[in-house]
Amino acid sequence: MARSRYLYLCIASIVITIFSIYLVCENLRVITSFRNERNEKQKQYANTTTKVTPEAPINITYAPTENLIVEVTPNTTATPGATTATQTASAPIANLAPTLAEPVIISPKSPNPSSSSEEVEEITSDLPNGFSSAIQFVMDRKEVYQVQNKSFIWPLRGIGYLHHTHDVVLLGEIATSQAPIKSDVKNVVRIYNVKNPIDCSKILLWVRVNGPEIFAGHANAITNKSTQTNNATKCYWEFEFDAKKSGSYSVDAKVISWNPKASMKSKAPVGCESSQNSSLVDLFPIHESFFGFKMFNNGPMCCEICSRLAGHCKGWSIPIPAYPGIKSIRVGCVLYFADASVYSSFKSTMLNDVLINESKFDLPENERAEVTYGLPHNQPTTYFLGCGWSYWFSLDFPCLSGDLDDHVFFLDNIFTFPLPEEKEYMPLHKDEGAGIMPSDQIQSQAQTQSSCKIDSESSVNHNGRWVRKPWPTEQECPNAMEKDQDAKKFGIMKFDGNYPHCWHRDDFSDVGNRCIEAGCKWINPLSRWRSSVHDEKDWYGNWQHDSGCSYSEYTDEQLQLCVDRRKLYGFEVEGASIAEFMREYVSQRLRNITLYDNNSQGNGTKVTLSSFRLLHHMVDMQSWEDKLRQQRNVTVSSKEEFFWFNGYFLSSERQVWTLGSRMKEFNLVAEQILQPKGYKMLNAFDMSAAFTYDTATQSDGMHIIGPPMKMIVTKFFHYLCSSD
């Protein structure tokens, strides 16, 4: 028995020893595995800006002795000209205390020995509070697309495109300008990119400051440079405004386009190689059709769309198989891809759902259009980002929220602007024509220095703002605001010939609610943005020039005296599209006026107001210049007044390269060519920026009516009747 017990003890001892050795080996294996995994992760993070784990709290870890280094490398799969960046960091950046919504793991890297300490300090300057919330805002919007099975739209639109393709997240704040102009206190909306460094001129932004006064326009890209090396260290965007009225203001900012300068540098869009031979696309096995919106010239449009997806889209063809007819008004593109990706994974809701019972797959061969195949071009192009009308996006790739999906995030976009006491009593000049002006004062009013002159309309001199006024009393406007029943095409508020200033009252809530374009009925209402401005039913205000000059408002009696004095006739409104709306306003204003009878009496002055059909010429700058140079010289006749209003501030893409970024250039070219010939410009571009989203007919971001159009008409008669 003793021997047996001894044997059992020996066996137990051996087993325990073997188990202990096993535990030690397993522990060594786990430690080795952990270290290898950690090393692999460090290598991965060295080449990755962020790692997102939404459910985990944020921790920012910096190595104790390193500096922030930013490397920018070409992105071969993005839009031509795009860059991607790897951000590595270490030394703590001051005031980055707020808890982020996602973890950012940043690996240390030695500073570039050629970088000066000043450049490093400038790169590591503070980001504004709220940058973590801006990142979370973008991730929340991305999740909405995922939940609704629309992930294929996310990388194509607005902030989704910027985040997916360029790793850009934008954050806005209200600040004070570091460079006051003319010793005035300047306030500024400043917008930062809080992730991957880019050239800020690559993004075009719209900003509006809305309060007692309204300021709107494009933000300026600002690049800081090192004073030692003159190298760019960081960039951001600024929109300056100099409010003169205290009160509560709100700020809105929208992304408009990526790489806007590409469309400015070229006279016209680049063409694509195309053929009726399918061999151009035979190598690309993945293809899918989508349904376009107002694609009146689908060949160049499909060429441009495929080229904007450079590195992903390999080819295109027209017509789409569902509508192969020779004269089909239902058009789109077939896009071809070499590999499966988020870009090739889209499914057309229009073709596979909305119009599935109306397709023409079985159309007879003799009624089918010949198929054209094409390749993308390889030149830089401008990419439309906004949630406004788009021939590519509106129907099959809509923003799920026109409010949010092209929106620049602000931690707080509402602020109260208290004016210093010494400026509080410095009001804008009163609009001299705001009330009834005795007819014998028309001539003297025209001679005063406070009367705006035509040269104040130039692109350089036309600085101003919209000013809200208190709703007029019954004494100021005896007649209630109501729609003009004689204006049949669209709603215009009735004009009171005795109280012309009352015309500037408006109800915005009904503007843009009707759309007559083909395809409008399929646009998702949520995909368009309407701010609180659109909800205003009691608007009263006008445009005022920063110089303090004023625009005369004429009663019917005063305007009749002007027409008689100057022997004015004609009043033709030339153009198409926008001119159709302008014609309604001018006709309303002249309804009770008797024009000079030049046919029987002669020696009259002919009056013309024109748009020169600018929207229809924006595809090709050369054709626009040629058209303008062919215009006759009106300075040779003292018996003609020819006014033209320049292009509006666009927030949509009408057709290829009909973009807001190009409009300013087209306006400037027209001004330079037409002004020496005697044509008088009315600046519609600056005035329409504030209302491009809220008072555009059909919500199309192009045909902007309401206050801007009324002020064009007001200026038209002001300059016409104040001249000798």
C-alpha cells in the first residue's frame, strides 16, 4: 500500500509539473502574440489618421517629446487633384480638452528637421471648441444613410463626399477679424477643416448671416504662411460682415463645390472619347443605370459624371436600357466599373421602383437610338456638392436631408450682436424714396450725393446688405399686403402706386412650392433646404449699399413724370427663363403708366432690360465672349437706355459647368466687355446670394424672385429716372 501511495504521489507530481510548464508556455505565447499585435497596430496607425469606435469614449494620447507633423500625399483614387493626408502627432495641443465622440489614435513621428519651430507652432495652433461634435455630426449623418440602405449615396453628396473622399470635416464659428478694414470692427464667420489637411481653395462655401441685417456670399479661403520660410502652414475660410444693427443673428453655411477653380481655368468642359463600338467598355463587367433630372444633353453630362468619379468609373453609355427610344425624354447614364465598390453598388430607385411599369425594354429595334459608349476624360473637373438641383443627383441620389447633408456644423450658430455705444447711433442712411416724395423733388433728389450712382453696381463697388425694417403701420401702408390677381404666372405682391415702398413686403412661405419641370413630382421634399427665412410671412426690407447712398422709390405719378420728361418708350425685357419672371415685375410696375408714343412723335428714348440669356451660355466661356463682343455699341445713340442684370448666385447645377463658381467669372467678363459699349449693369449676383435657397421658384436655386428681383426693378427705375 505504501508503495502504491508513493507511486500515485509521483504521478501527481509529474502531472502538476507538466501543467505548470504548460501554463508558463501559454503565458509566453500570449505575451508574444500581444506584442506582435501591438506592433502591427502601431504600424497601421502610423498610416491612418483615425480609428472609429463610436461606442467607446474618446482618448487622445500624445507621446511626450514629439511634434505634430502633417504629410500630404497624392490620392490616386480620388477626384483629380485631390490629396489625402496622414496626420501623426505627439506634443499636446492646448485647449483640446473636450471629450470626442470617437477615439482618435495618433502615432508619434519625429519632426521634419527642415521644419522651423515657428511652422510647427503654427500647425499645432488651437482648433475651436466643438471639433469633436463636428466629427460626430458627420458620423451621425453617415449612419442615417446606412440605416436607410442608401450608403451608396453618402460618398457622392455634400459632407459625405468630403468625408469619404478627402477625409474632411468642417466646423464653423463666429469670431472677430484679425484684420479690420477701414478701422471698423469687423466680425467674421470662420470655418475650419478639423481633419485631413487640404488646400482650402478646393472647397467653395456659401455663408449667410441672418438677423436685423442679412449678409451672404462665398467665403474666402485664407492661407497662413510662415514668416520665416513663406511656406503655407494652415488654411481656413472667412466670411466678413460689418453689422450696423444690434440684435440676434444666426449663421448658415453650405458646401457648394469641390475644386471650383477647375471650371474657371478652362473655357469649356473637356470632351470624352466615345464610339458606337462596345469594345470601349467590354473590359468592365460591372455596370448600372441611373435616371437623370433635366438631362437635356446627356452625352456630355454622362461624360462629366463618369470623369468626376475618376479612379472608379471606367466608362459610360447612353441611352439607358429602360428607355432606349430615339426621342425619349426620359434619360440617364449607364456607368461601368472594373471592381465592386460603394460607387458601383447603387440601385436606381426610379428605374427599379417608381418607373418599373413604364420601362421600354421591349421597344422595337427600329425605334431604338444607337448606343454610344464613352470613356471618362482625365482632366481636373469641378464637383458639385450641394443638395440643390442636379442633373445627376436629384432623383436617384438625393440628399436624405437638404438641411443637414451639405451643412457646415456650428457648435452654436446663433449669437447676439451688441454694438459699441459710439456706433449704436450710426444708422444706415434712410432710403430717401421710402415714402411719398413730392414730384417737384424728383430732380433735386437725383442731384444729391446720397443718391446711388450706376458705378456703384460694379462687381468691385457693390458692397451692401439686406436690412429688415419694422412692419409698416397702417398710416405708412394703408392697404394690406395681398397677391396681385393680375399676375398670372406666379405670385407677386400687389403694387400700390401711391405707396411704392409697401411693395417690399413679402410672404415667402408660398414661394417654390410649385414646380412645372418634368421630373419635379419625383423630387423628395426632404432633399431640399428651406431655412426659417422661407417661413416668413411678413417680410419687409430692402437692399442698402454700404456707402449709404439710396435708391429712389417712385409713385405712379412720379414715374409718369419721369417717362414724360425723358420720352421713354419700349421697356422690352430681353432674355429667357429668368427674364420671364423679370418681365412680370416690370409689367406690374408699368401697369398704370402711359409710355411715350415714339411712333407718332419721334425723338423718344428706347428702354431695354436684358439678361443676355446668361444661364444658357455658361457651358462655354468662349461662346459667351463671342456673343458679348457682337453686341452693338449703344453709346453712339443718346436716344437709348440699355440696362442688363448680371447672373444670379446659383446654389444648384443646371447643366454641365453651370455652377455658382463660374457665374462670378462670367459676370465679370460681361461687365468688362459691355460697360465700354454703354450697357448699364444692375448687380443681381450679390443681392440674390441671401435668397438663393429660400425664394427661388421651384426651389431650383436659379430663378430667384422676391426681394432680389424687386430691388433690380427698383434700381432700374432709380437709375433711369435720376439720370439727365
